[in-house]
Amino acid sequence: MAEFSTNEQLLRSDVTLEECKKIEKVLRKNNISYFEKWKFHTGIFKFVSSGKNSKCDIYIHADSMEKAKQALGITKK
């Protein structure tokens, strides 16, 4: 699993704005802190595309990872 820093782990990658809002709602309801790192378009594409096409990565503190996965219904494969 990719790590952002020593205490943060990647929960979901390339999440759309709509998915991000849903995940944020579940995490806040379960009192789980998180960090969003947005990927905005640069160069010529920033004029062609809207902000709705931006994607984000959601990071969770390592101690809360299992709680977050259970709250979101993510299972290990």
C-alpha cells in the first residue's frame, strides 16, 4: 500500500468529485480523519476541462485504516 508520509496511507486513488463527497460523508459520520490530495489538470487541458473532471487521492491515518475500510465496506482481496 502506498504511503503519503509515515502515518498516512492511501485509502482510495483517482476518486471523482461525486465519489469524494460520498466517502467524505461516511468518514465524517464515523469520526475518521482524512486528507484529500487533488489532481488538477495543467497546461492546455486546464482550459478545456472543468474542475468536475479533477481526481483526488484520499489518505487515512494508519491507525484508522481498518475502521475506515469497514465503514466504507472495503474488503481485502
